[in-house]
Amino acid sequence: MDAFTPDGTFTDMSIGVVFSGPDGLPEQVENYARAFPDMHRELERVYVTGDVVVVQLRLQGTHQGPLHLPQGELKPTGNRMDAPCCDVFELVDGKIKRFDCYPSGTVIMGQLGVLGDLDAAFES
């Protein structure tokens, strides 16, 4: 919380939800920490231009707890994810005013095994 400006926001672009304030900002981080207790963020590249920082990374972890999504609760699958992600930070006076997180939701859901049989949807 101390890293954010008082009006700072965190948007999970994969689900289109904006988190803000002392109650909202930690919500999605805590959600993923419960679902993936071994969560690791593998940083690949960092770009800085003025007060904007862009980070290319991979989200890695094993789905061992419930993951709360707008559609409902995804029960633990026991599957591992290693998904690409891009984070964009807008800074003001050294604090985060805006944090937009772009995890690849389709890759995550595919690796967790919840997308179904996509091969059946395509013609050969």
C-alpha cells in the first residue's frame, strides 16, 4: 500500500476489474496468493520512459487454493501455470498512481485445464 499514491489503482485487465483504496488494492494480490501459494513472477524485461515502467514477465505457480473470478470460484486444479504477463506502472513522485496488469488469461485457464476441448471446436 505504501508504494501507491492515495488515489492509486490496480487494474487486472484479464478480468476488467479495477482495485483501489486500502481495502481494494491488496484484494487481487491476496486472491492469487491463496490460489497459488508458490507464486513467482519471473521478470524478463523492464522498460522505463519518464514516469512509465513496463515489465514483461511470467506468472508461475501451482493452483493449490480457490481462485476468485468474476464468474465465480475456480476450485484448485493442482495444475502448474507459467503464463506471460505485462505490467504497466505510471508513477507520480516515485509512487504508483496506476498499475495495469495484463496476464494472459487464456494461457492461464488453458494451463489450469478449464478451457475444455478446444481441438473439437476447430475443423481440420
